[in-house]
Amino acid sequence: MDTILLSLTPEFDAIRDEMGYGEYEDFDAYDIMFQQGYDRQLIEVADGETFEVPEGYSATVEEASPDDEFYLLESEADLPDKESFATDALPSGNYRFDAAENIFWKIDMELGDSSL
């Protein structure tokens, strides 16, 4: 698999705030979940491509084999123990996808990608 399809979904709290509801106010959670689905976006990420999960969003793998495991690593020091970093969702941030290893490398855009 040289590309992967990710679903970018707004976080529940971000939608609730955008709709003008406070955390402890009475609101209909189904309305918020409907809006999450409505605002969801699909992005295709190629091997080696750098991409961003915007603030207030999370990303999940949309198309993959049930046997595929995906990992979220921050440095090469994590690589030998990558099974400890299995993930099914990516929080907001910047990433680079390594298709051969099914790894999402968390990158710091201020430092660039020089550490990997």
C-alpha cells in the first residue's frame, strides 16, 4: 500500500463549542455527532508525504486490512519497541507516513523533518 486514506473528523468538544453550547449546558449529543459526520473530510496520504491533522480534529485510518497495525512514533529510538505505540487515531499535529512500516512519524514543523 503506497497510499492510505484517512478520515479527518472534528472533535466532539470542538463542534459543541462551535455550536455555542457550554460543556455543562443541556444539548442534544446527536446533533453534535451529526455535525461531526457532516464536517468529516477524507484525505489520501502517499508514502513519505508530510500532512497535518488540524487543531480540533483527529484522524483515523479509513481503508486498511483488519490485520494491519499502525504505529505513532516520535523518534527513531521508539522503533525497536514500536508495538507499544500502536494507534488507531492521530491527534492534531504534523506527521509523515511510512507505508512500508505502517508508521506515522510525529514531526515538529519548527524543527523540520531533520530528526528522522
